[in-house]
Amino acid sequence: MGDPPVSGRAVRRSVVVPAFNEAGRIRKTLEELLTHLPTFVASYEIRVVDDGSEDETPIVVESITRMHPEVVL
């Protein structure tokens, strides 16, 4: 399975996750995406866009990025 080649290379997908004060939910959201995206696409990134959270959202996301380089804050 995976993406069909386009001009000899795989298509990369980006998933954008907007976040504002989501420390209590963002870990589960990202874990679900990391579990299921590989079954649909071969190459992907998950971009979390933090809109100035005042909670621990950036810290939670950064902890995930250390283990999963496909997650970007």
C-alpha cells in the first residue's frame, strides 16, 4: 500500500493540527494519527500549529517530536 509515484517519487502528505490550550488532549490525538496514518500513506508529516497556548501544549508536543520526527511543532 502507499502513495502512487508522481514523477518517480512518492507523494508526501501533511496533516495540520491546530492547537490552543490542548495539553489534555494533544498527546492522544497525535498518538492516534501516528497509529493510523501509516496505513493510508507511505510518507507524511504531522504539523502542530500552536496558537499561543498558555498551558503545557508545546511541552507535550515537543516530548512527542523527540520520539517521532514526523511530528513538527
